[in-house]
Amino acid sequence: MTELETAEEYLTGYAPILTGACATGRRLTRDELEALRSQGERAAEAGIGLRHLVRAHLSAAQDVRAELPRGAAADHLLTAVEQAVDAFAEGHERAQQLAIRQQEAARREFIDDLLHGRSDAGRLAERAERFGLLLSHAHAVAVAQGPEPYDDGYPVTRSVESSLTARFGNRRILLTTKNGRLICIAPGDQADVLGFFAKQAYAATDGGRVAIGRPHPGVGGVVHSYEEALNALDLAARMHLEAPVLHAADLLVYPVLTRDRQAMADLVRTVLGPLQQARGGAQPLLDTLTAYFDTGCVSAEAARRLSLSVRAMTYRLERIHKLTGADPGDAVDRYTLQTAVIGARLLDWPEQDL
């Protein structure tokens, strides 16, 4: 069956409408226009392209023209065809837009269920295959956060998606957005995909930050990896980490340290609490310790970061030793102080009372 023959099924009543309009030169009635729109909707739902349908309408109009008497009736044909095809195309487009909205709603519902672990596992895995994921395999999730929120269809989202498609083709990758962040879900054994996503997202978001969760198997693996990535972003904000790409696997020590929040708070109060007696409060000396530890306990580099002289840096370290009783230069004391400093950053001390 040819394309025109297939399209003819959706031309029912079209020729009589043209003939009736040409007979008097009238415009098409509201009922006729609505009937044509309905035909267009049915054709779109059947998956027939608009170009083939328009061609069928023009071909049918030629047959009508051959049957019309010469004169005014034939002159009205073009106007009637224009109205008819416009109404038909409107119905066709309306059906397509509805289908797109329904697909978008289904995709968004799936993404929400997937990232929050909702829905029956079997049903979720079945739906996942429609979007290119095999949840029987391990997956890892990368989350990109920029200076502004992003959504599906935004230029940033389209740019990153185009780059991924051009590089990896039809690999089983899902790019989406959630709560203003870009999210990439990829098979757990394809670290190159998430690494490339991180690079593209960092550039597209004008210096945003990307966190990558660890690969985890099964339906719940996506949720687990997603939560790890979110926690890494939150941790980076609290710890003032500067790296543009964070790997959850590299940050596992922090959840361990904060698992017993009360114990960490006690450590911070006990070890660092005496710093509050210093002129200007605890924050300048806490910043000193932070820079000291971040530079591998190299006083000269820490002083440079703080815009201090080496002598001023040495004085501050001695002041810390005197107030806390812990020597930053001693291996045992250094571990205690550094753990307390990490705890202070995690708990936002001294801004927040413990």
C-alpha cells in the first residue's frame, strides 16, 4: 500500500467539503473545520507524517477541480483547500503536541520514581528499558550544579546532551534534570562517560561543580549513587572544597567522621573551644589551622595563602599550641587537631553553637 493510499483513509468527507464550498464561494463551516481537525488528530495518532498527508490533500483537490465547472467555482477551490489543509494540519499538530506532553510527563514521572526509589522494582526496571537503562546492571550517577537552576530543554542541558550524543552515540546513557541540577546516569563500568559529562557540564555551567557517585547494582543502585553525589555536593559546600569534580569514593572519610555527630561536636568543643579566648575569636586561628593542614603542614605555603608573613604564621601556630595544649607540629596532636578542624567545618563552627 502506497503512502497516498494509506493517507486516503483520513480524507473522508474532504472532497464533498471542497465541492460544497466551491459551489457558493462560502468559507468552510465550523463543523467542517472541526471534522478536518479530528481527521488530522487521528492521522497523527496513526503515525502518518504531515508531509504525506498534505500531498494526499492536494492530490484529492486536483480530482475535485477536474469535476468542477469552469468559472467562479474553480476559482474558489484554492481558498477552500487552504482552509481545509490548515484545519487538518492544526489537528495533526495538536495531537503531536499532546503526545509529546504525555511522553514528557511519563519521562519525568519515571525520573522521579527512579531517583527516589519509588514504584515496584520490576515495573521500574521495565519502564527503564524504554529510556535506555538496564537496571539489572550497576549504574553510577553524576550530578552537576551551576550558578543557576537548569531544566530540560534549557540551552545548557541541550548543549551537554548534544556533546554526549556526538561522543558516545546510542550508549545506554540517560541525561535529565532534577531540582535545577543536571544529572547523568550511565553504566557503572563506563567511567569515561561520567568523566566526559563532568567536563562538558563544568564548561557549560560556567564553572559549576560536578559530583560523581560510586557504581551500585540493581534498581536501588541508581538511588544510592545519586544520593552519594548529592551528599558530595553538600559536603563540598560545607567544607569549602575547591575541586570542580568530586568523587564520592574520595570523600568516604567525612561521613565516617560525622556518623556520631554528638561525639564530633564534643571533640570540636574540647579541642578547639579554647581558641575562642583569642583576640578576634576562634575564626582567624581556625583559618590558620585549615590553611596549615591543606598545604601539607608547610608553614610558608600556608602563610602565603593567608597573606601573612612566615613569622606571623609561626606566632599563630604557637598561640594555638598555648591555648589548646595541642602542638600542630606533633604527629599525634596534629591528627587530633586536624580531625577537630574537619569537624568544625562540617558542623559550621564557630558560626553555629554546638
